[in-house]
Amino acid sequence: MSPPQCPLQFAGRAGLLLALFALLPCLSTAQAQFGSPRPAGPRQRAEPPQSWSRSTASQFFPDAFAELEGPRPDLAKLPEPPLGNASSGGNAGPAGGGSWPSLVSGDTLADEIKMRKLDIDRILAKKRDFIGGGYLEARNSFSSIAAALAVIAVYDGDVRWKDNAPRGRDRFAAAAFECNQGNDQTFAVATQAADDLQKLISGSRLGGAAAAQQDDWNRIAARVPLMARLDRAEKALAEVTAAEAAFTKDPERLLHEAEMVALIGEFIQQPQCDDFGDETYRGYASTMRDAAVQAAAATRKGEFAAAQAAVSALRKSCDTCHADYR
């Protein structure tokens, strides 16, 4: 479709002004259909000033290149960017398509790590409690942290601790694996991991190497601790959607837990995870994930009935799955 023609049949200064006002709707219509045209030929740029005032000149180095350290990069030798989703990292993107940011926000990932840090600090406050059974809760918390960092490591967009995520992911996955019994040795491992977690949260760089590729999601967080985190989330979602007053009072909790369910629902569908080859199992996980996404979307809009219905569908999917796979 061609933009509408606007004849200009005016003369003189007054006529020209009227013509310009008459032309505005035409320009708006054309721009909406075709976008702003790019002028042909080289762009005209303003000439740089011949001199600067003393106050302005003092803000700059006399020779910026003289201040650089190290060799300049050879842009011709930089590798070509990978094709496809930049966040995928091979098989690291969501198995069901889309992207991790469509399932869980950067704020939820960061908040999850900080909240589980509080749990770990409480568990480690008394060695007796840790050895007496708290080690299981520590394992669950370390696994949840490792899962969140695994997602951060391949997250498409700005998110906290991305540079530290691969090392933290492996560090806390190992701590979770060690917390399989309560004794002095596992208490020491958990205490050291808690110190590393504090360093991560405070912005310090973690030492050590990380796996070159994130190719074993089952090693990062096993299904048992993830199911424990899922059960915790399901109970919280039920509480917040039990009545509209609870929903209105604490929508942030509902949003956080719903996004964590979406994360877990996608996490357990990665190719290395248990029962990946079982289409029925993946179907339950996908249904749960999608319901969690719907619950989060309804929460952002303040729609209680829609959020309640989505949580109900989520819980039904969990119950059906547990009945078949418990």
C-alpha cells in the first residue's frame, strides 16, 4: 500500500506553514507503514570544535591510547558468534523452546540464592542440628542454589553473578552431593560452601575452575532435592491463592514460587535428567511449567481468579505425576 498523497497547493509563507500542518498526518501514516527513511548518501556531521575550555579539557586524558594497558585486540581473529539462541550453550537452553527469561526473572534467581543462604546459615548455626538431620535440608538448599546458578550461567540477558555462575554452580552442586549424611566431615564441607556462598553474594570472585560445558544437568541438581523444593513451592502457592486477601497481601511470594516451579519444570526436562526419554513424564513436567508461567503472569496483572486457576492446574499436574511415578 502506498502512503496517501497530500497535494500542496499553497504559496507564500502562510501557505507554506499550512502545507506543513497538512502534511503531518501523511508523514505519520507513511512512517507507521514503512518506518523512518534513512537519508541517502554520507551523513553530514558537525565539525569538532577547534579548542576546548580548560574545565572541559581537564576531564579527558591528553592521549587516551597512552593510558591503555596490554596489547590491543585483533578483531579479525575473534571467533564468529554462534548461530541460534545466544543463551542456549549447546543444550543449555530450555528443552521446550523459548528462553530462560520467559520462565524466571533475574530477580527471582538472585532472591532464591539469597533466601536459601539464610536457610543454610540457620542449619549450620548448631552442629548438633545439622548432624541430626539438618544436612538433608542443607543438601536441598545447595541443590536449589546450584540449579539457579546453572540457569544464570546460560541466561540470555543481564543477571547477577553471571561471571561467577559456572564456578558457583559446580561448587554448590558438589556441596549438595556431599551432604548425604550428618557427620563432622559433611558439616565442614557445608560450612566451607556457606563461606563461598557469602563471597558470591558479596560480589567476590570465586576461585577454582569450572566445567567447560554445562552438559550434565542431573549432576548439578538431582531430582530428589528438586522435588523437595517443588513441594515447598507448591505449599506456598496453595497458601497464597487460598483466599483473595492472601493473594493481595503477598503477591511477591506467589510470583517467586511460581517462577521457581517454572524453572524446575524446565530443568527436569533437560536431556541428561532422569526419565528424559519418558514422554508422559515430560508431558507432566511441561504442563506444570506452563501452569506456573500462567500463574506468574496472572499475579503480575493482579488477577486473583486466573492465578488461583493456574495454581490449581499446577497442583493437579503434580498430583497426577506423583500418582504415576512415586
